[in-house]
Amino acid sequence: MRIDIELTDADQQHALRADARAGLTAEAKWLPPKWFYDKYGSELFERITTLPEYYPTRAERAALAAHATDIATVTGARTLVELGSGSSEKTRLLLDALHQRGHLDRFVPLDVSESALRDAATALDRDYPGLTVHGIVGDFTRHLDRIPTSADRLVAFLGGTIGNLVPTERAAFLAALRAVLRPGEWLLLGTDLVKDPATLVAAYDDAQGVTAEFNRNVLHVLNRQLGGDFDPAAFRHVAHWDVEREWIEMRLLAERDMTVHLADLDLVVPFAAGEQLRTEVSAKFRRPGVTAELAAAGFELTHWWTDPADRFAISLARSR
């Protein structure tokens, strides 16, 4: 087992400072969703994936369970790369299928959390004797060029995480990924699909309030990491379906006028009652759009599978 550190705590702190300053001084305030995921935020998200309203995790797993053998057969991959790997739980379906086909030599998980990556890598190293595990602590928007060159790679980008990128960011990410792959190598992409707004909004605004707590957790992160004095209880969780852009926006709505101080940035941030801070975009997709975005980056969509209820898609694309 090997772990490469491409992203340090100092790097993370620098990025948080830059994002907080840019987003909180913008005319329409925003923060990137990656700052949800401190230890507590990651625990909350694991709870979210088990909620009755939150279908994406179950739907993607169902599609993977049904088609992992097909993926292994089509790709014949000897190296599996996973971007944003987390616990790598769903990825075990692919690891098992590739292992059974006799192809798999190496697994390369990439994640921003060193602790999560080490835990997952250690478990996989134990459970898959003979498999080389080469973890990379890094950001998939910045460190794709650190993915080792090896034989017959399949890159998995699952969980619908690509939906957290706006279109220009998706185009840049897919182009950067294509640039590090050889012709004929593979991308397995998980995308949540457009469906009725009531189902979509409920998935991001559960009855138990877990998602609301998850959303407000970003304010606790700013308080702890940047010397902030946000009152998270003064912000209401909002999940909004944008019909034109076909994405969910998670927002935090200020319920009163207030002024927030971030001591480490020497920054004063005013909020008017009713003002909203966007914390996440989660785009939903249709097959023609996925096909077009992949093609623009140099990928050819070869296979498209969904769960039985057609809620979530996993698409297999080959680099041209």
C-alpha cells in the first residue's frame, strides 16, 4: 500500500481562505460544497445517504450491482481509479467484478481527506490480497496529473459528484481528465437524472432535518477554521429547484439582519434579513446532455445503464 500526499492541511487552509473571501464578498454570496466535509459533516452525509428521501445512493448502487460484471467485461481494466473515493464502499462492487474477471492489478483512490483515504486503503489492502493500493490525497479538480500511468485504466467518478460543478467547471474537469488518459481508456460516470421536482427537493430537504444540519455545518467550519462568529441557528436551510438550469441549489437564508466577522481574514460580512448564501449546486442530467458533454471533452459514450426506476445513470465512455 502506498499513499501520496499532494494536498496538505496548509493547502486546504489556503483554499478555504480564498474561497471564503471570494464567495462571501460576492454580490450573490456563495461557498463551494467541499467545505461541508469536515469530520462531522462527513458523518452527517453518511446519515443522509440512508434517509428515505435520499434515493441517489441506493439508485446508483442498484445500477452498479446490476452492471458491474458488464463494466468489467467491456473494459478489461487492470487499474481502477476512483475520484472522490471516500469510503470506497460502492467501489467494491467494481473491484469484485474486475477481480473475478482476473484483470485487476491496481486500485488508485483519490480523495481530499487523508484520514478517510488511509482508512479505506487499509481495509482494501487487507480484503484484496495481491491488489496494489496506491492512494492519492488530492483534489480531483487540481491533481488529475498525479494519477499514475499504468495499464488499461478505468476511472470511476461516482455519486453524482459531477453535478456539483457548473457547466464551465464540468467542461474543464472532463477536458483535464481526458488529457491524462490514453486513447481507449475508460471513464465510468455517475449522474443523477432529471425527475419530478417534489422528489428532487425532498432528497435535499428531509423531514428529519439532517440535510439542514449538514448545510449549516459549513458555518461551523468557517467559525472554527477562520475565527468566524456566524450564528448557524440564524440561518434557515433552503432547497430550491432551478427549472431552467435543471439543478438543485442548497442555500442558507438569513432570518434577520446581521453582521458576521471572520477574524482570520479581517473580514466583515453583512447579511440582510432574507439574503441567501448558496452552498451547493447539484445538477441533474439527461442522456443527450451527458453524451454531448462527454463528446466535447473527447469521450465517446458507449454504454448507459440506470437503476430499475430510471432515477440515476451510470455511463461508460471511452477516450478517443
